[in-house]
Amino acid sequence: MKDYVIVHTPGQSSWHWGKLWALMTAPKTHPPALFKKTVNVYLVDLPGHGSNDHGDTTEILREECVYEIEKAVETNKLKDYVLVAHGFSASLVVQSLASLVKAPSKVVLISGVVNTQGGSLISQLPLRSRSLFRVAKLKSMLLRRPAKLSPAVIRNYICNGMDPMDVIQNLGFYEALPSGILEQKSSSMVIPDGIPITYVKLNQDKILPPSLQQQVAKEVGASKVIDIEACHQVSLHRPAELAELLLNV
């Protein structure tokens, strides 16, 4: 049986990957054969997100998120599995490779932000994208409420190109930004040998432009780069295409 562990980007939750989970685990034959489950997909909620919400997301650190990834692998006793990361969580997944009891057979980074040379995750973004997150933090400080991307930013930069009604239906599921994770500086990371990395480049991504995605893919030593014509929120924009891609890595 093939297992997948999927880690959402900070500021979202496993909810954003529910449609993909359904497409990956749905039976291929109709009527479905009994007791023929061939794929397990585990959706990880990072600390302070989704079902794992336990207080102020600004206080959460990278190490807590790495532990959550380790726990998902150990609790489910996974041996032959694919570790999938989206956006900022790519750096968390790469960091976890050094401490996982059982390393994944493959890693898939989807428009992944990885700070291999150290520094904060926010610093890896282009100026325009950094400003969007910093404006959200400034507003939160002035209004004394959790930092969130505005609906306009989500529509124009996260979900650009999606059907407007789909965007409206999903706006309420974007969560507070964990500024601690995004601004916490880390040391340089060494990527272990022997773990194939596939990088999925999203060609309509306005948060991490395709040119920077290509650069990250090179820095992490990706053995394969696959293009999808989708915005940053590919799990909602092109779920069927992404599900097929993951099932065939």
C-alpha cells in the first residue's frame, strides 16, 4: 500500500486539501472492489492550525511543526511513504528529513519555499510578496487581532485564476498567519542524499513566481521538475491534475 503525508502551508489547514484527499483515495473501479484500499493519505494540521489549534499562532516555532511531521510518520508507523509539502511547509519538511526515524521514499515540494542557506522564510519571497505578509502583520498590531491576509490578497495573489464563486466559498477557511514561523531565522540546511525530490512548479503563482520556484528546485537538488498551470492554491484550483501527479510520482 502506498502512503502519503501532506503538509499544508502555514496560515491554512488540512481542510484546503480535502478535495485532493478524496480524489486520491477514491476507488478506481465501480462498483469498488471490497478490501482493496491501495492508498493512504494523511493530512497533517500544523500546530495552531485546523484541528490542531491550541492558542496564539504567533508563538508557534518551526521546531513544533517539525515535531508534528515526525509524529504523523511515527504514529501511523509509516515505512514506504511520500512526504508532500506546499509553500512555506517545504522548508519544515526538508528540516524534518534530518530527524525522521524513517525517511520518506520520495519528497514532493509544491511551489515550495526552502531557505537552504538559512534566514527566515519571509526573506525568501520577492519584495511584493513580502510586503503583503508584512502589511497583514502591521494591521494585526494596530487592530490587536491575529494577522490574516485580506480577502483581496487571497483573491488576487493566492487564488488568482480560480472561479470567483470557488474563491468566495473558500475565503473563510484561511487562518491566522503564524508570524513566529515565518520570521524565525534558521541556520543553513543540509539535504540528505538518497531521497529523490520532485518539485512541482506552479506557473500562475503570484506569491512565489515560477523563476524563483525554479531556483529553489535547483538549490534542493530536485531530480524532477513538473509544471502545472495553476495559482498558489493548486489544491483548490487544479485538484484532479495534482492528485494524478502525486499518484504517479
